[in-house]
Amino acid sequence: MKLLKLVFATALYLLLLGLVWLAIVNFFKVDVVFYSALGAAAVALAVQALLVLATPVLRELNPFEKFQHLASCVLVGYILAISVPTVIDRSLSFYILEKLQQRGGGIQLGKFNYIFTTEYMREHRLVDIRLTEQTESGTIVIDGDCVKLTPKGEKIASFGRFFRQSLLPKQRLLMGEYTDQLTNPFRRSDTSPDYLCH
């Protein structure tokens, strides 16, 4: 019986989360999709906590079961925030599938570099989105025509480089060949770029 109540409570939380997310995307301004998805999860969790405390059916759960249920709602909300709207919003893999569908189901392999550097960048306003997200996250500041790392951004970039070089696969399949190219993608960068801030 308690298992059915917990299943019901979880289904209720998912329904609440879906309704809050629909309200956000239809009636509110969104700065960053991921943060808005986390906000939706937090609002749904607050309503769920009230329901767990006030609803006769859910009130019968003991305090530890209530805690476990709400803790699982936190995890489910976080997982869904990352795995659904955030992934779909920024996923290159989804873009490839959608672009193939848009173009009748097939595109010449040799044209994908053009699609990514021209159509993808323009259609998804990729630079604008990423600069907005980083500014809102406090990792960069835009000073005139110069984008600069903040101390927080410096720490995150250092962590990312460490993780990439130490904890990503050294032999990863890329177009039929195993390579460590993505553990150090900067090894092929220009040595003297003309875009530095002075």
C-alpha cells in the first residue's frame, strides 16, 4: 500500500513539474534554459512538500519515507532539468537529426562542415546564447568589445582542462578512427591569433 502511495506521489511530482515548466515556457521570460528548468523543479518540489505534509493520503507516510520521497524528487527534478530541455536546447546531435529531417532525410557528408559553421551558428544564434549563459553564470564579463574571464570562470576553465586531459577517453572513435584529439583540442589552434584583447 505504501509503495502505491509513493508511486502516486512521484507521478504527482512529475505532473507538477510538467505544469510548472509549461507555465514558464509560455508565460515568463527565460534567461538561461538550465536555470529555468532548475527553477521549475524547485517550485514543483515546494508544492510537492506541501502536498506531502497536508494531503491525507500522503500524510500517512512516516517522516523518513517523506524525506526519502522529497529527496528523490530533488534528484528527479535535477536529472530532468539537465536531460530534457537543456540537452534538446543545446544538443548538436538533435540539431543533426532535425537538419536531416528538414532536408528530406539526407545530406551529403562533405557538406556538414558548411552546415555547422554557417547554418548551425546562424540558426541557433550559438554565440549569442553561449555568451548570455556565461554572463548570467558569472564566468565572463563583456567589457566594451572584449570578453574576459572572471575568477570563477578561470577556476571552471582550469577544472575543465584538467578533466578533459586526465579523465576523458584517450582512444575515442571519431569517424572510424580512434584518437585522443578531444583530450587536447587546442593542439591545432593558431599560435598567434589576431583576436586578442589589448
